Amino acid sequence: MLGVGRRGPLGRDVDDEAGGAAAARRDVAVDEREAWAVIGCVDGVGPVSFARLVATFGSARRVLDMARARDAVRALVAATADDDGPPTITPEAARLLVAAAHEPRTVVDPVRRAGLRVLTLVDDDYPTRLRRIDLPPPVLFVRGDPAALERDHAVAVVGTRRPTGIGRATAGRIGDAIAGLGATIVSGLALGVDGAAHAAAVRAGTPTIAVIGGGHERLYPAAHVSLAAAIVAGGGAVVSEFAPWTHPTRGTFPRRNRLISGLSDATVVVEAGARSGALTTAAWALEQARGLYIVPGRLDDPSVAGSLAFLREARDAQIVVGIPELLEDLGLLATDTRGVIHVPVDAGLTPVERAVATQLAAGRGSVDELVAGTGHRSATVLAALTSLEMRGLVVEAFGRYRPTGALAASGRRRRSAVPVSARRSAA
């Protein structure tokens, strides 16, 4: 990182100035990354204004230097104007930037205290998917492992904060199937569908990304503080574009939703009422040319009224007709040279669970059949079935167990071995 440090650019004490002036200069000495954070936390300085300021003055540190100079407000406002239009920041925003430039530690210290990693748009490890959207945020504040933002496959799973029992279970099953195949789940840490999706990833031991609608010091909802900690402990990340002290408001969540879809290859909407914020994420996914998949529901169910309306109006949205089909549409199922799908259902399973899963995929469904096929005792088989049920890989009906999710996809393809191309042509 760049920076002059506390002892001047050559490492010498600045003894030729008055003590007060030297102290003031030390107080405002920040490196380039910290300067990005300071500017990024100023209300009214958006991506366009940020880019114009840095382009005009050459670096974020030089922007702060200019903000401490005489007649700074006029110079900052003028720097964001171009030949085609008016300035993009107001004098009030410029005054806030001037204040931040004189007291940068009010930003830098909370970031350090919270143990946050600052990612800037010019960093190599700034997430590639997010860099490709229009006007990506110049600065991200990350708690956890930034590498989680760059995994090969990332899928957003979003929905209402008040799901039905079926909706919550569906979110968990989809989350289990996606995370079980090693893909990253991205969501908003909200109650309901978001929390169920994150929890599925944590159970599977797969990193998950939570994008929050406020600052890290104002984590919302408070009920998910432990879940956020589990996400970080599991190799995932909690991400915000807001200053650490920012309170979440009605206006911050649409910006958060833009990042949820932007960090993902595709978005899956599980349940969304007519006014659900998940529909904003869905709209952003289409705007960003990412995939969009919507789980339908009953025609008279208000919990899916928004989902059904979106399916009617958005031609590019696809219907989720089943978890195996969703996994195939998301590109998470590998195919061989003949186009036959193979699913790594044993990822993260114990040897007993793997043996039971293999028997289920082969069509054996009763406990007696599973005991005979695996050679394990009934109690051992039942314990494995319980674990598989919790992961969304098995369901039970009338005393027989059948595979679902990734396990169902695996069993179906292994039994039929019908190439994907032939299956699609027959349809």
C-alpha cells in the first residue's frame, strides 16, 4: 500500500514546522487504500463522482490533499463537472468531504477496530463479477475471507423475510443442494429465506457471502449476529459498501440488493410477496445480464404474488420446476463427453451416509433394503437417513425414503444415462 507514514515521505521528522501544525499533519496522514475508504464513506460521493475526483487529482490521497486546501469546496465541485453536464456532487457533499479530509481517522479507526478488509476498485482482488456491473461501488468493507468473493460458482438465493413453512423448507433444500455441490450462496442475511440459505451453506461447510444493508457496526438484523460469525468462521464473508457506522434504512437495501445479484452468476427467488425487496434483486439480476430463476407457487397465495407477477412480466425469468432441473440450469452438474450428467453427491458425506446415498440413488427405499444393501445396522442407517434429510437430500413418505436435490439428480441420471442433448430434443 502507498503512504507517507507518520514521519514524512523520507522517514524524517518534520521539525521545521510548529508543533501544532506537525501534529495536524500526522493526524491526516493516511495511505492510498485508507484514502479510498475515507472518500467512499462520504454521503453524496457516488461512483461517478469518485471516479472523476480521482481522475482529476491523480489519486485518492491527492483528493484529500485538495480537500484540505484553500477554496476546496469550489475546486472539488468543479472537478466533478465535464463538458456534457453539471457537477455530480453538491457543495454540501463537497463540504462533507472537506470535513472527512481533515479528520480521516474518524473513518480509518472504526475500520481498523472492526477488523475489516478494504477492497478498492483498483485492487486485483476486487471481485470480478462485481467489477462487470454498471457503476460498481468504489470501496467494499469485508469481514472474513475476500477469496470467498471469487469462487468459481456463486448463486444468490433470496426471498421474503416472512416465508411460509414450505418456503423456508424450499430455501433450505435449494441451499443444501447448491452448497453441497461446492457453489457459493450469496444472500442478504435477512430473516426468512436469506437466513435459511446462509444456514444451509454453513451446515454444508461451503463458504457463503452475506451482503448487508448497513455498516458492519450496525449489523442488521441483530438476531443474525451469530449467523454472521458462523459465516466468517466457515471461510465466507460479510460485505458492505457502507461506512461501518451506517444505519440500515429503506434506501440502503436496494443498493445492497444490487450487490447481491452483482456478486452472483444467477439469482434464485424462493418466495416474494407483492412488495418484497427480493423483487429488486431479481430486477437487478436481469439488468446485470445474470440468470434469474423464480420458484412459483399457488395462484391465491399472497406469499408468492410478487413472484408470479414477475414471471408474467419478465420474459427472461425462468421457472424453477425442480431442484435437479435448477442445478442443471445453473450449470452446477458436470457432464461427460456423452452429455451424461454426474453429480458429486458424496461431497461432505460420512462413509455411512455415502453408502446409504448410493443405495437410495440406486432405487432402494425401505430401511430393510438399505440395511441389506449397506451391511450396516438399522440404527446406523436411520441416523444416516436423518442426517441426509436435514441436508435436503432425502425425503420420507409412507415408510419409504427417496432421494431429492442433488441426490435425486444423480440417481436419475445414473439409472437412465440419457444424454442431455437427447433429453432436450425429445422435449
